[in-house]
Amino acid sequence: MTDTDTRTPREAHAFQAEVAELLHLMVHAVYSETDVFLRELISNASDACDRLRYEAIARPELLADDSALTIRLRPDTAAGTLTVSDNGIGMDRQELIDNLGTIARSGTRAFIGKLAAAKDGSGLIGQFGVGFYAAFMVADRIEVTSRRAGAAEAWVWRSTGAQGFEIEAADAARADRVRRGTEIVLHLKEDARKYLDAHEIERIVHAYSDHIQFPIMLEADAGKTDAGKPADEAASSDAAPRQVNTASAVWQRAKSELKPEDYTQAYRSICGAFDEPAMTLHYRVEGRQSYAVLLFVPSGSLFDLFDPARKSHLKLYVRRVYITDDASLLPSWLRFVRGVVDSEDLPLNISREMLQNNPQVAAMRKAITGRVLAELETLATKEPERFATVWEQFGAVIKEGLYEEPERREAILGLARFTSTAGSGRSLAQYVADLRENQTEIYYLVGEDIDRLKANPKLEAARARGIEVLLLTDPVDALWTSLRLDFQGKGFKSLSQGEVDFSLVPLADTAKPEADQTAADAAVDEAAVIAAVKLALGDKVSDVKASQRLTDSAACLVAGGFGPDRELERLLAKQNRASGLKPVLELNMRHALVGALARESAAGHADEAADLALLLLEQAQILDGELPDDPAAFARRLERLVVRGVAR
């Protein structure tokens, strides 16, 4: 300092919080990626511009002749610095001390305790000054020059992130450079010099701050020179500062301002998609919570739809600053919905754990889920063909909600569309409206393949009476149907589990009388047949019964009245979680093969009767899409029976 220098002497201040511990937590616990330091600094700059714009309502002179609020980024590879500046509200000396020297105003130890407990995030990050310290992840020295709007003096704050900071009045050069607002100069660590690369800076801005409403201008690298040219000449010949963010949050604009092509462009930009959205939902919530919502349902398939993580992919913004796409703002069964939720109330935060436990987020999640379901219902009513496309792509995922979210079951069942014996795209409302006389339940059959289900013998008696049966082939169907749900007072009943009695439902006009439905109408001794089959099969089945399901086929396998249905048992078996319960073998007592078994048993031909009993079981297994327990034995048995029949 010269003798004529009248600036305020440099002052040293100790941090009011235990900075070493705090910085350790910030670097190693709060942020999982160093990129977010730039997000935090840009966010602070945006806040400063917002504050100036607000204060200028009452004091227009604060904007003076510099009304274009901007944020500037300037790399300097020669100096190893990255500068983030804005012409917002700025800070005076005391505000620099308060905002950058006092982190936890409500108590140092309590703040650090909460920060440590959060491990990878904290709701306190959004306080000005806390996010600022993320810059020490990439910088070993930081200089902040700031001038409060309307103030005569500019001040400089310096720190290495150790025990404290220094503050002094800015020299003439700095004061002239910062006429209003704040300039932050980061002296980058050697392993952080990648943040001087223009492409890297642009990547981070696009990822985290693209929709900040103020222009983010990237200036030419002050440290790069063209070959053979002085630095100042090269810099002047380089490209002018260019805007690297869109500065236009589409979701914050009124719907009346936007055209369909604007939404399509936003969908493709936000979601990284190439198709057209099948459904767009854009609205704003005001009141106890304020947030904007712009959601899309894709029209095409999604490669990650059945990823085991089952993550929701809504992007959470806070005041147009990107926070995360892992905030679980929609349940996993709506994970195909893509888009943005922009909150005005939440603190800046990157902690998934905090977001999951935040009551504001929970309230938003509930409201947004309800709104999405309501919009899907509207689409189903007004544009059934478009909704059919949505259901075809994502119905299997939506049905997961029947199992996971009880309070939404009625709405989801109302949306659901099914393939049934009456056709495809059938709603449950249509099913109930078409119930047959004396029919009191909604019948279904679960399996892996629609063609195999259509040929399943368990449909025979239902088809004879004109009873519609839902044919369910999505893996989740085996789960939600196990909950014993109902729709409009009609319960769901599986045709492959428990007892089925259609005797009160009249035969369809096209059905043949039951006595004429098989070639073998001679009465058999049911008790004797069942006893012979049980003896032959032993513990391969849990029971043998006369069937009410079959009219044409000889046998079928069903689950008992308790425990999992057949398809659910198969799914559990694939995960080594099967119940171990054996199926029930049902026999059509009018079928010729059962009649033959009865005759062989009555004649004392135990081996022949046993062969026929095992054949009935194995035939039922094959019709259910399973292999016989012993394929080789099945082949030999079939050969014996064929040869015996030919010989006769």
C-alpha cells in the first residue's frame, strides 16, 4: 500500500463456523460430483439478479443504465482462473462478512450436525453462502469482489478455505470493473483445470442451468492467444461473448403463449426424445405451495422402462435451477412420464434422501400423481385411440400401482384396458355392463402367452355360457390379481384357482347342450376314477376333482383355494420362492379318455389305468405351458398307449 493510498486497510476475520470441518463435509459428503460448484455459483448469481429486479420496482435508479441483467463466465487458462460474475444486487462490506463468513446463523454445531447427518445432502444447502463453499472443491483460493447496487464502494473478500478470510476495499481497477454486482474469481486446483474448457463449461450449464431465466454469457478464454499474436490482439479477434443457456423456462410460460410445436420441441429437448408426445400436461400451482409442471407421456417405447431400479425420471428444478432427476416426484408405476417440476419454495438440494422425507415433496408427489391420473382419464374419454397407444406401451407399468398404491386402485382399474375373450381394449366398465345373467364375478386367466391362453381348456365352460374372461399376460398381473380386488362391487375370480361354478349362468344361444358336448356320455363312477387317479399320481398333485370348467378337454391343473394362483406360483418358482403347494388335477368326467381310464380300472388293469392317469396329468401340464416332470417317461408311456390302441 502506498502512502497516498487511502483505502480501508485489509482486515482479517476468523470464520464463525469450524471451517475445516465444514469444508471437509462440503467436499466429501454434500456433493457427489464437483460439477455442481458451477451450478451453485450461477444460482447465487441468478438470485442476485432476481433481488435487484425486485428492489428496482421501488427504486428504478438501482438499474440505472445497466438494465440488462446477465451472468458471465470467463475462463483464463494462462492464469488458471474461472470467473463467475453478475450485475445483480451485489453486497456491501457487512453483507460479504455475513453471507460468506457466517455459514450457520442458527448455531454452528447444530448446522454441522445436520449437515453431517445428511451425508450426501442437506436442506440447508440453498442458503446463500453454503453453496458458495462448494467452489472450494475445485479452487484453492477464491476472490470475491462486490458492489451493492447504488453504493459508492466495492469490496474484496479473499480466502483459501483455511481458518478465515480477508476483506478490504477494492482498488481502482477492481472497482472500475465491478460497477454493480459480484465477481467471483476461482483459482483452480491442478486437477480441476478441465473447468477452463469452453465445451466443459457449456456441458455443465446445459445440464444444470439451461433454464436460468437470465442470459449466461460465456466469454472468450482470456489466456489463449493465436500463434504469433499478442494476447490482447488475439483476444480482440476472438469470438464475442455468446449465450450458452436458453434462458427460457417453457414451463414458466402461460399455456396461451405456446403452440403445439413449442411443446414438441420442449419434449424433445427436455426428454432427449425424437418422437411426438402422446400426452402433454402443463399447469401451475399457487397457494401454500407454488410450482410449475410440464409433463409428457411418450408415444414410443422406452429402453429403460423395465430397469430394475424403476426410477421416476421427472427433473426437479428450484427457481429454474436443475436439482435432480431422482426426486421421486412420481411413483415408480408412472416412471414412463417425463418432464419438469419447478418449485418456488424448496431449498436448493441434491440429497435424494432429504427429498424423499420432505413433506413439501410428499404433498407435490400426491398432487402431481392425481393430476396425471385425471389427465389420463380425460385422454381415455376424449381420445380413446391415443389412449390405447399409451396403454399398449405403458399399461403393464401402470398396473404395478394396483399392487403398490391401494388408494389409487379404483382410478387405475378404471383406466385399465384388457384383452379378453370378447376382444381387445376392453375396459372393466364395459365388462361389467356386459355381465351375463346371474354372473356375479369378473373372471380372468393369467399366463405368459395370449394365444396359449385363448386355447386354454379352462375357458371351455365359460365360453359355453358366453361369459367374458380377461386374458392377462403381463408379469404384474399375477401379483395384483392375488389381492382379491373388486370393481363396482364385482370381485375378480381366477379360472385357474379354487372352485368354479357356472351352473346358474344360462348357456349361450350358440352352445350345444352339455349332454351332447362329448362323444362319451356314458356315466362313470366318479369316486372310483378319482381314487384310481390319486393312487397313480401320489403326491404329484394335492387333490383330484371332477371339473366344472371343462366341456371338451380331458383334464386341467388349477391351484387350490388358498395360496398363490398357478401363474404366480410359476413366477415365484423362478425366484426360488415357490410355496411348494401342489396343484389340483380336475377331470372332465364325460371325456373319452377319462371313460377309458374308468374301464381299465374297473377291469383291474392297474398299470394301464396308471398310464392313463399320468398321461392326463402330463397333458394338463403341457396345456399350461409346462414340461412333464419326466419327459422321457412321458414319451415311453405315450408310445405304449399308442401301440396298445393300434394293436386293438
